[in-house]
Amino acid sequence: MGKYVVSPATHPTHCGRFRASFAIQRAQGNGSYCRVFRFDTTFASRDAAKLFAVTQGWLQSSMPQPSAC
């Protein structure tokens, strides 16, 4: 199992388009965190917004984390 849980989401706009967001969660030892990313870009379909959210979540979870010194 990976270190992160990525939860993509889509949100309809008032004009019939869709926005993307995702939450990324991590638990390690006694600590945990959750961050939510929301995007201003709108998409013509829910599927396009979800694909964008999944891709961005994957990129965020794949980035090397800075070491704690």
C-alpha cells in the first residue's frame, strides 16, 4: 500500500461546466495530515475534470518530500 490516499472530486459550476479538486491524506506514526487542492480551471465535462484531478493528485503524491532536519 502507498503512503498517500488521493481523493479526486468534481464540482458543477453555475454555467454548466465543472471544476476539479482533490484531497491528499497521509498518516505516518503518530502524525497525519490532509491537504485539499482546488482549481479555478473549468472543464466541459465531469470526466475531464476528474481526469485532471486524478493527474494532479498523482503528481503531488509522486513529488519527493523534503527531508526533516
